[in-house]
Amino acid sequence: MKHTLPILTLIATAAFLVSPFLADPFTGFDPNRFPVPQLDPPVQPAGYAFAIWGLIYAWLAVLAVVGVTLRRTDAAWQPVHLPLTLSLGPGALWLWVAGFAPVAATVLIFWMLGCAIWALLRTPAQDRWLLRVPVALYAGWLTAAAHVSLGVALGGYGLASGEGAAIIAVAGATLVALAVGWRRPDAPEYSAAVIWAFIAVIIANMPDAVAVAGATLLALALVGAMTARGLWAGQARA
């Protein structure tokens, strides 16, 4: 099995990387898929932030290739393969599902997030830049993306106002980020991806939606403080 899992990770990663070329360009959920159409929802980050996917895709590709070649039988890598495959494999369908079923896409992206965090928590100290960092960036961005999907769905079904849904989503992402940062203080790249998304939400909501921008700024400060604590503790141990 230990020889098979790296191959499965490679296949799942390849499918995930190819999926944007097989689906229609994604610019957000179709507003008309909701009872309350979501036109430019406050929870949506500024468009430039999605460029982080290019970095994540490239780094995951390196991880998958190294995992199936140089580290195929490495015992330290083995625990990461299963949860990462369970995230990336179904994740290859996300863009397709998001085009017509926003609620299903929201459930799917939370599955992807859960498995990505599981993978991150199992990353070893060795091969930090080849394994832990790409998984951390992927899990961090998914933390933001999953809660953005949740925020759009809450507003789209009239469960909260647009601003209220955005604040709920940011609060949820913050709680997850703080929990992961507490468990994995040696993966500041996770928090960096979350903070990247928070900055883009603040920019998207200024100067009109001050409440959302302010709540997100507070969230950014909390996650930043947790990250600084982890970095400081690591330096102290060193």
C-alpha cells in the first residue's frame, strides 16, 4: 500500500491541476442559483487574491512528483498521502459542481478543507519546503475559500444579510485558523494564506462595507498574533 499511495496522490493532483482547463472559468457562484441573488457579496475577496492558486498548483505539482519519485517509500511522507488524495481527488470536481450546485459545492469544499487540514497535521518536520509548505498554503487558502462559499450560501438563502453572512463566514474562518495555528504553530504558511484572503476581503469592502472590513481586520489581527506566537515559540526553542 505504501507504494500505491504516492501514485494515487500524483493522479489526484494531476486531476486537480487539469480541472480548471476542463470547466468554465469560475468567477463566483451564479447569482441566480439562489433565492436571494448574490451580486458582488461582501464576503467575496478582491479578485487579485485568487492568483494564489497559481503558486499552490505549482507547489502541489512538485510535491506529487517528488512523492512518487524521491520519497516514494519514505515512511515520513506516508501518513500525508491518504488525506491529501481525499482532498485533491474530489476537489478536481469542485469547479464543475460549483457551476450548477452552489450548496453541493459548499459541502464539497468543506470536505476538501477537512482532509487538507488532516494532511497538514500529519506532515513531518523533514522536507519542509517540499511537503509541509505546499500543504499548508493549500489548507490555508481552502479555509478562506470554504467560508466564503458558506457566506455566499447564507446570504443567498436569506439566512443572513450580505454583511451579516460575511461576518459569520469570517468568524468561522478565524476560529478554524486559530485552532490549526495552535496545533501546527510550525506552519506559518497556513496562516499566511488565510491572512492573504482576509486582506483581499478588507480591500473589497472598503470604503462602503465598514462593518465587514472592520470585522475582517480584527480577524486578521487575531490570526497574525497566533502566527507571531508560533514563530516566537519556535525561535525560543531554537
